[in-house]
Amino acid sequence: MARKPRGDGTLDTELEDLPPDQRWREWMRRAEAVIFASAMPVSRETIARVVGGTCSIDLLIEDISAELRGKPYEIVAVAGGWQYRTRPAYAAVIKASQAPTRETSDISRQEATVLAAIGYFQPVTRGELSKILGKEVSRDSIASLRQAGYIQTGPRSPTPGAPFTYVTTQAFLSAFGLATLRDLPDIEHLEDAGLLNRIDPEEGAPTAAPAEEDETGA
């Protein structure tokens, strides 16, 4: 049974009057409810607001995930938090049903290529993107990606003229099911597919720096 708020209006997170097993079960329900209701990935800090101070959120997510085995949906780690996602095995079923779904913003193949380059080489200027991709990157492509919420302005470049750089956002990670930038495919795969030019360091083009442990794309 769901617990009522305390008399002072604050939520009882510790649930000390419940036996340990019931307390844990209630914490699981609360975490599930928050993740289910949220339009964006739910952070560790958000879940911590509705469970007790001694609750291990990692173990809580593990137990929720275990209960979802056999279901067509799961909880996945994306963009520094957790979110419900349909299992990939059911993608064809959902497509065949023609049911309306929550879709990512439509972008062209060309814009997707620009977005991939920003993901790997950020912070990166439009001029640097043009050199990396071997063709001019238009202001319209940048504007479209910004409107979709996938990129934002980064720090100004130290190069002459101090042009703006561009970086990916949390929405980029969420839309493409990435927990962090470390989950991006190996850049060699994109080069072999012809989506990115081979980079010649002597030409001064930026090189993809390894992502930090806590890098989230913001």
C-alpha cells in the first residue's frame, strides 16, 4: 500500500514503521512511478528524493530490472539517468502496428552526419566541421540541430575570430539511447562507412578526444 505524506506535508521517505521487505518494495514502486511519469531520463538525485537515505539506488534499479524480465519494455541507463524503453526486439512489431509513438525529431541524413561529427569532436566550430566532413556545413544544418535540441553553443574557440563551438546536449544522449558519450560507436566505423573523412593531424583538424568518465554530453 502506498504511504501517505506526513502531517507536515513532506513525504515520508524513510518508512521506518514498515518491515524491511515492505519498505524496499515501496521504494521500488516509487522509483518506478517517477521513471514512468517522467518525460526525460530520471537522475539518481531525483530518485533519492523519494526513497530513504540508506536505500541503494543501484540495487533498487537492479531489482526493478529483474522484475521486468520477460516484459517487452525495460529500464535503461541513458543521459545520466534511467528511462523506460521498449526492447529492440519489438521495434518491428511497433512499426507494423502503426501506433503513434514518441519519436525523436526528424533530421536529414546530412544533419545526422553533422551531428555525429559534433558528438565525436566537440567542442567544434562550423569551420572545423566542414574540414572534418570534407564539405561545407551550412548554418541551416546547425540551426536545425539546435532547434531539435541535440546541440547547443559551447565555448568560443581560441582560433582567430573566436568563433562559437558546438557541443551535444542531454537530449542527444536520450534520443539515441546513450548513457554517456563513451557509448558512441568506434569512430573508425564511421570513417570506414564514409561518413567522416580520415583525419590528418598535420592539417590542424581537431582529433576526437577520449570522453571523461563523467562526460554526459551537456
